[in-house]
Amino acid sequence: MTKETKKKFWYFLDHLAGDKVVWMILLMLMLLSIVFIFSSSSRLTTENTTRLDIMLDHIKIVGLGLALVIFIYNIKDIEFFRKCSRFGFAISIILLLLLLIIGDEVNGAVRFITIGGFQIHVFEIVKVAMMMYIAWAIDALENNRKLLIEKPAFLKDKLNFLKKPVVRRIIMLYVPFFLTIPLVMHGSNSAALLLSAIMIITIAVGTNEIKRSLILIGILLVIITGAYCIYATTKNTAHPQFERVGTAIGRIFPGTPEKDYKLADNAADKQIALDKLRQPFSAKLAIKQGGLLGKGPGQSTQRYVVPDMSEDYMFSFIIEEYGLLSLFVIMLYLSLLARGTLIIKSCTNNLFAKCAIFGLVLLISGQASLHIAVNMGWILTGQTLPMLSHGSFAFICFSIAFGIILSISRIANRGMAKLSKEAAPIIEPSTNDNISEGLSDLDNFETDGIQTN
């Protein structure tokens, strides 16, 4: 790199608005994803595609994601995000209902809709959309903003009960929560677990009402317990709709698949138990074989064994090939979490911006934590590693989330700069002038004394 090129690069960074650390985290994740996808995608190849083809396709997705980030980053009005976010719940419900009607079933779960040969992974949209909606709802409750149903004049007198804080909180926060989570659980237990946890934390922090959030958790646990009891009692014959609840409990508390394999009476049961063991065991084996230094780039062997190595077990693959360098990946997500707190502080009195940043940063870092927990064998419900695992639609949705974070940080920085300019100086001009004049007189006095001597 020539000196002139270096100067242009650093000039670009110096004049880049928004949080520069978040920019660096995003660009590092995008570059690392290209390397990791190329090396880990052996089982994704077919007769007509090679790993190079998969990498080139991923580079196109990275380019599209970066273009979306830049486009969203250049939105300079926080009101645009606020107005769009109010429709996040409606968009989520429509997509989740469409998933029930026309969704494609894979391995007993419905996760995506196919339109024109293109797969729309609904849960990835719902995660981002619901976090933005929750941010809008908390801000609307705090500032007593009107609901859409309250705006028509002829309904004004009939809807006075909506003005009660408790009613508004139930309608704007709790109803969307209890409608969204069961629909998500129908297709993905891990997405429901992640989304419910982050929504509850965001509501608790945003509203500063920890006790009410604990009540929300209690109600959710009662519903899940009741559903599981019905499932366990009827053995999933009278109420097959509760099967996903049983699956969720089995994933979070996996039991002992090794014992199930030994006690299996026939080949079919042995194969089922073996399938439960293969992926998590191979992921742990990849971590053990990687050790401190790793096997080196392109030297992974478990990528040929684990079907979802490039998706749900990406972190195990990173450890197998790069060893302790995988800690750098963890540091990127932790740095994002830390920078998120600084961006929140710079948002001053804008509650919507604070909650949006909090929710999105927690979504990205929380999903990364869940992914790592799965790879360590703590639970058996998978989620991809944000921005690094293979998955075009997830990559695009997280790029949108990064774009929103960078745009809000840019708006916040601009607001802080404006406040700094408008703030009164610490020393009044008249006082400053007097001090300057006094110092000048002192200099003249010392000069005259030196000349006299």
C-alpha cells in the first residue's frame, strides 16, 4: 500500500460519520465471514457447485449487505425509524401467519416461505422488526403517543379506556409479546427463546419496571409448563400442536442420548439416538482437536462430518482451525456490546433511539452467546453466528440491524456536536480578555526588566 493510498484510507476513516468502532467491527465480521464460509462449506457443495462458487455467492451477499448498511446509515432523521418501527409488530404477525399457511416444512419445523425460488426466512425478519417495534412502544408509552385506533374522531369518546396506563401497556407490549412468541415457537424453539429473552430484558430496562417484567416471565413460564404438561400427559396424541413445546424442553434439557442409544431395542431407535449424538459430539471433538493453536486454515476434518458446521456449529469450526484466535471473534461481539452502551449514552433524551440500540445490540451479541452455548454442548437448540455463519437471509437482516445502529449513532453524534456548539463557554469573553491583557502586561514587564539589566 503506497503512502498516498494510506493517506486516502485514513482520511476516509477520519471523516466517516457514525461510531467508527462499530464500523470496524462490522467490516471485520464481513471479511472473516468470507474466509470462514469458504473453508467450512464442504458439505454444501454439489455436482454443479464448488466451494469457490459458494464463496463467490457469499461475496455477492456481503456486497449487498454492505450496500444496505450504507443506504440505511445515510438516513439522517430519527423520525423515519420511529414511524417505520410502529409497523414492526403488524409485519411480524402477517409473516408468521403466512408461514403457518404456505410455509415449507423441514425436519418437522416450518421456518421459511419460498417465493419464486427465493427462500424468505421469516424469523430473521421478525427478530429485527420486533426489536424496533418494542423500542417504538416503550417510547410511545413514555411520551403518551396515540395509538392508530385512537386517531379517528368518531372513536375518540368510545375509547377513553385506552388512556389508562395499564391498558396501554397491555395492548402495546404484552399482547404483541404473547402473540408473537407462540407463533415463532411453532417453527423455531431457539428463535422463540432468544427473542422472548431479549424482548423481556428490553422492556424491563426501557420501562425501568423490573417487577412487572418478572410477572411477564412468570406468566410465560406458567403457559409453557401447562402446554408441556398437556403434551406429556396425552403423549402428543390429543394435542399435537404442543409437540414443539416437548421438543423445546428436550433441547434445553437434553438428557442422556448415550443411554438412549444403549437401551434402543431396534435399528431405527438406535439411528435416532445416533443422530442426536452425532452433531454435538462432533462439534465438541472439533473444539478438542483444535486445541490452543488450531489445525490451521483449511485443515478442519469435522466439517466433513457435521452437516450444519457452516451454520449452527460455525464457532466449533473456528476453534478447530484457528484455536485461541477464536477469542478475537468473541472480542468483536463483546466490543459491539460495549460500544452500544456508549452510543446509548450519546442519545441523550431520545428514549426510542436508546431502546432501539439496546435491543439490536443485545440481539446480535445475545444470538452469538446462544450459538457459542450450543457449540459447547450446554443446550441443543441451534442459532447461527451473526454475520459469520452461512445464511444469506440472516446476513441481510443483521446488515440492516447494523445499518440502523450506525445511522442512530451518526444522528446522536451530530446532536452532541450541535449541543457542544450551542453550550455557553466556561470562561466569559470579558473575563478571558482581561486575563489575556493581564498576561500581555506581565510579558511586557519582564521584557523591560531584562533590557534594563
